[in-house]
Amino acid sequence: MSDEHNRPFKAADPDYEPRERGLKRRDRFLDVATEVFLQHGFEAASLQEIVARAGGSLATLYRLFGNKDGLFRAVIERKAATAFGEVSVPALAGREPGDVLFDLGTRLLDLILSRDAFGVHRLLIAEGARNPQLREIFLATAPLRIYGALADYLREQTEAGRLAVDDCHLAAVQFLEMVKGNYYMRGLLGEELRIPAKERRRVVRHAVEIFLHGVAPP
């Protein structure tokens, strides 16, 4: 196994706090690493190529990320954290259920139909068995967070009598998975999807109508 993997999974210098220039260098490494991982896959990706494209030095990369595992982890963390932006119950509170569901559903469908999203998901599938930490990081920072935020909102709406949901977390998962429909699997398998915005909105709106019909109070 190469030295790219033999270094510790965490950053080689955990106490290192880069200044503004270092933060820009870190972002540049992550931008280029994302491109290289998506182009070549994890195993074939080379740190030397990433450094050559990004500039800087291999020593700086090791100091920031530790090794290729650490760099890949940082790429996944950043992708997952920015997937939906800041989604929280206060941001959802006070809004009509139909509006909340349509907004989240639209954002999810737009996200999963993006080329980068399919690329990251394929990388996680290929790498997840070897390094389950990466899978857990992605789940905790993206899907589980959005499921939790929607579940909390559904719970508040149920307590207020506007909805009737027995299992709010399960309902949140089922709604968002219903939005994904068969598009996710088709794209994951490599189909070039070109779904017009009008059709995406129609799909989401239909999912919202079905969901709200099922959780309407008696």
C-alpha cells in the first residue's frame, strides 16, 4: 500500500490552524481534489496530480489533510455540508406544509440530478466498503440532517393539529425518497438525464399532493 494511504487518517498536524492564505490554499486543494476524484476514482487519483494542478506543495497537503484518505474525507464533508445549506426547524417553522415540502423536494431533486452528486455517490459506493467512516460522515452531514429537520417540522405540525403523522422520521424519509423516484437509480447507473425544470416541479408537486393526502388530519 502506498504512502498516500499509510499516513494517519486524520490531518498530520491536528493543531495547525491555517491563516487566510492557508484557508485559500485548502479550498483550492479541495476544488482540485474533487475534480480529480470524480475523473479518476479514489484509487487511481494521485496526490501528485492534485498538487500539480492546485499549486503548493505535497508537504502542505499532508499538513492540512494527513493523506489521501483525509483529503477524500474533507471533500465529502464539504460536499455534504453544502448540499442543502443551513436547514433547520426555525427556518421551516411558520410555513405552510405544502410550501415546505415543495421547497425541500425541489432542492433535493435538483441536487441529485447534478453531475457532481452522482459522481460523489458513485465514489462513496466504491469506497464505502473499504472505509465505512466516509459513508457515515456523508450520511450524518447530509441525508440524516435533512431527514431530521423535516421530521422535526412534521412533528410540530402534528402537535399543532395541522397534520396527522405517526412516525415523523419515517414519513420524512419516505417523502424525500418518493421525490427521488427512479431518477436517482437511472442517473447512478450512468444514464444522461436531462429533465426540464417544468417536469421536475411537476414530479415534486405530485409527491407533495400524495404525501399531504396521506397525512391529512381526520
